[in-house]
Amino acid sequence: MRPARIWILVADGQKARFLASEKRNEDPAPALPDMIVPNPPTREQGTERPGRVHESVGARRSAYEPPTDAHRQAKRDFARMVADTLLEKTRESAFDKLIVVAPPEMLGDLRGALAPETKARLIGERAKDYTELTPREIKEQLAGDFNI
């Protein structure tokens, strides 16, 4: 019987790392190239000033606020891209089990974007930002809870 292929997804709003852990005494290795999408703050996206709109009654005009924050929407879109990549790899049987590590906001976005097939392989989550840690440090943080 072969050992379970465990993937660890470590993500934040603009970077995702896919690590594979097959042996207990080895550090996780990159399973896929890192996904990095630049996402500048909202103030650097779009126009300098919001557009102007006419009031429905009278001649007054006021500033128009867009219905969504561009920076936040880019994070949601990135979560969908990551979930699509995981779905593709799930269908290829690239991994048996999945652990997701992300800050709370990104973790929530990922939960909503993951396909049922991928969720079936999910064995745990951690609401932390480990994107800047080394693979060894990530494994040390997760070893006690997930037996990897």
C-alpha cells in the first residue's frame, strides 16, 4: 500500500503555494509552481476620484461609490483561480488528502470556491498566514494537528 499523498495549500490574497508531503521524515516539496497575482491596494486601482451621479430628485450631484472594493474582489477572484487549479488536480488524482492554510478572509473565500470533489479530500484547515515560511517551518507548524 502506498503512502497517502498529502498536499498543503498555503495561500493569502495574492500568493498560493502548493506543497506535497509524502514521507513523514522529509520536508514538503513544491507540487506546482507558486501562483502569484499582483493585487495593489484599492487606492491604486481605478480612477483617482469616484464618478459623479445625479440625484433622482433635484439638481444635486454626489460622488458614486462602486458596489465592490476592487482589492477585495481581486482576492475573491484569486481564490476561485486557486480552487479551479485544485479541482483540476483532484480530477487527475494528484493528491489523496488536502490541508488548507490561509488567513481567515482567504480561507472563507476558498471554502466557498472549492468544488465538492475537492472538499471530500480536505482533512483540515488552519486560519493563519504561512506564505512566507519555509516548507520545513510549515510542516513543523502543522505536524501535531495533522499527523504529517
